[in-house]
Amino acid sequence: MTMRFEVATPAVAYEDFGPDAVLLNLETGSYFSLTDQAKVFFGELITAKDGMGLIAALRARDGETGAGAAQTLQQLQDNGLVRALASDQADDDLDAKCDAILASPPGFSFDSFTDLADVIAADPIHDFDAETGLPVLANA
């Protein structure tokens, strides 16, 4: 039995913006930026049939990159951005996935931001001031 990973929709939105990928956790209002190898690893991870096999293959080829991938996966899980699913399929393209990750700019940049959490959590349709008609934060 292997383990694959997917974006934890519908609570998480994901968009690839070229040099970086952004994940938004709609439940917490936090958003995350992945760049360099972290971005490429994330893209390969969510298309891999065996995510743990991908990390093992990376560790075998470059220990430091494999460690960065494992740490990034842990951060993704800790922030509720991906979920693990059991899989009975093996990846036949782990070498190509590793090649893509190793060829990307080095470094596993995983940044989190909470500065817009209140705005993201706001419900402007239902939470509004009756006198002004303007949106208000529910807990304000």
C-alpha cells in the first residue's frame, strides 16, 4: 500500500502563478507561498501515485533535497493544505519527477501569511451593518 496526496479541497484553494504557487486555507484565512524546489515538489507530489515513494527516491538521489521535500510535506500537512489517501498504485515516473525537482532552483521556500485572515474569513453577504450596508467582521 502506498500513499498519495491531494490538495485538501474544498477548504483549500491552489493556484500556480509561474514562479510560485499559492495555497489558501479558507478555514483559517492563512495563505502560503511555495517557490523554488518547494513549488516544483508540490506539483510533482499532487500528481504522484506514491508521494512517500517520491520522497524516498529524492532522498536516495540527494539527501538534502529529500529532507527538504519531507519537511515541506510536513508543513503542508500541519497547515491542512494536503490530505493523504491510500493508493495501491506504484509510480512509474519517479525518476522524471525527481529530475524535475532537482533541476529547479534550489531551496524549499514555504512562507505563510496571516495578514488577510480576517478579510478572507469575512462574509460580506451575511455579515453587514444594517445602517450603513457595509460589510463588518462577525467578531468585530
